[in-house]
Amino acid sequence: MFNKLLEIQIKPSTKLMVVSDIHLQLPITRELEIIQASLVSRINELGKSKDAILVLNGDVIELWEKHNQSVEDILSGFDKLSESIAKFAKKSSHRVIYTVGNHDDVLSLSAGDRKIVEKIWNAEICRSLAFMVGKKAIRIEHGHESDSYNATSQNNNPKGKQMVQNTLPVLLKTMPSLFSGIGDVVNRSLLPSYVLSNLTYKIIAPICAPAVLMISILLSITNNDSRYWKSALLVLVLLWAVLLISDVILRFIAGFALGGGSSYMKKVDNYRSNDSFDVIVYGHTHQGVVEKRKGYVYANGGCNDVIALPRIGWIGLIRFNRFVQLSNISIEADKKDFIKYHQQIVPLVE
């Protein structure tokens, strides 16, 4: 039977590492090799502690995008990681706890898949983990239930899943140059900006704009009339202004339509008011942080995945660079500041 809430007791000397959003899938890419090597190193280091708990905080296995891949095939494919976790779990004072997310929510529904994870990784599987550090009540869970777009407890087929499995494949097939990599964008309000950026920097700026200018210059020379190139230049300037204004408007609309950001945090605040805790550790958003909120501490373990981060491009419009983010939350019960966020960013050269 699936354990929705796992309550445990920890010793003052216990160290916890909370890792989320790895999105393991096959085949193993260069990026996933980097992530696997980093995880193995961090787990081996945690394994040196006498009392230690490894918390795999959801979206560890990618079963939305790769719903045709089995849990067993994915875990077996990442043999180095599986060996490291299994070695860690062999010590009687070590535990591996898997809190399910939205992309691997099948584990909450399938006893067979849970048995595979329990066998290969020796993991205890639940939706939420609770324990005390001194007088502080700690809650660890993936965080997607605070996101109406991706919540799975009330709806086994949320909008986010439909988008990943149905809409996105069609877009990638018909317009790959515009939508490829859009899933790596962390901030949902920037999803339209990503498409607009690809349109501008991959098509308009390198192809359309030079072609228009070349044709207008040729017409000006042929007809001995400078109005052609001047008109073309004016059109391009107006197009540039339209793109900048459209980007701002689309970001504003996406922020409301797709959730995330402040609206997401309001739901976390409401959750806390209905289910008291002093610290909550989430994943899901891929945005790592430890911050004090009203009456509690919100922590997020970020992700171990490829992310696309925005920067201002040469024409003033946002463009994106890809990185591998390697991050986690550490909890050391015997420390005064017992919860910390750790992050490493690895640039990817296209």
C-alpha cells in the first residue's frame, strides 16, 4: 500500500541530502552523464556519515515525456547511480526515501513499479516525509500539489501532463526550431519569450532582416530611389519595437495563465496555514532557495537537470543559454543553521 505520509525520527547526528528533479530517462545523454557523475560523488560523500538519509524528492524518473520507458529499464540504464544508491543503503544506519513527484507519480499508483524501486534502490516510497529537528517540524515533499497545473492527487491527468504528452510532441515535430528545448525554461512566464527569442534570433535576425535589406538596396540602386532602403529600414525598426512590446505583454499574460511565481507561493502559504510545519522542503519549480516566509521557512532543492536561463541579447530581446544545474538541500540536525541550499551550474556549449 502506498504511504502518503511517512513520519520518521532522526538522531541529532543525522545528515540528510534532499535531491529532486533529476528526470532520468534513456538514452543517457552527455548532460545526463554529467548529472549522474555528480550525484554519485555527492551520494558517496554523504555515505561517509554514520547516520545519513538520502531523500529523492520527486521527478527523479521521467515518466511523462518518456511514458513508454519502464521504471526498471531506466534504473538499470543508470547503473553507476543505482550502484551508488544501493551501496549507500547497505549500511543499517542509512536510509533512502523516495517522495514521488508529478513526472513519476506512477509510483503512487503502481505497486509493481514501487517494488522495482524498493528492490534496486532499497528505497521507502511516500508522498510526504515528516520529522522533527529539535522543536522544528520539517516537511519534505515534491511540491506539485501546490501547483494546480500539475497536481496529481486530485487529477491523474493534469494539464501539464497533457501538454508534455500531447501538445509538445506536435509542436516539436512541426516547428522544432521554435520549440526545441522549451521544457528547460524554469520560469513559466518566460515560455512565450523562449519561442519569440528563437523566432527572432534564429529566423528574423539572420535570414529575414538581411534579405529585406538586400532586396531594398538592390531596388534602390536599380531604380535610383533611396526610398526603398529607407522604407525597409523603417519597417525593420517598427518590427523590432513590436517584438519588444509583444515580449512584455506575453510574459504578463503567461504569468497569470500558467501559474508559478507569486501565485504558486501563495498556495504554499495557504498549505502551511492548513497543515502546520516550521520548514517545508520542495522541489518541482527547479528554482533552488532557502527563504523565510511568514511563520515558516520555505526551501527548494532546485534541480539536477538542464535549465535554460534568460539574458538580454544583442537586439535587446531576451535570449536563452543552457546549463546543467546540480543542486540539493542539506539538513544537519546538530547545526544551528541546519538547512542549506547548494548549487553548481555547468555551462553547455551548443
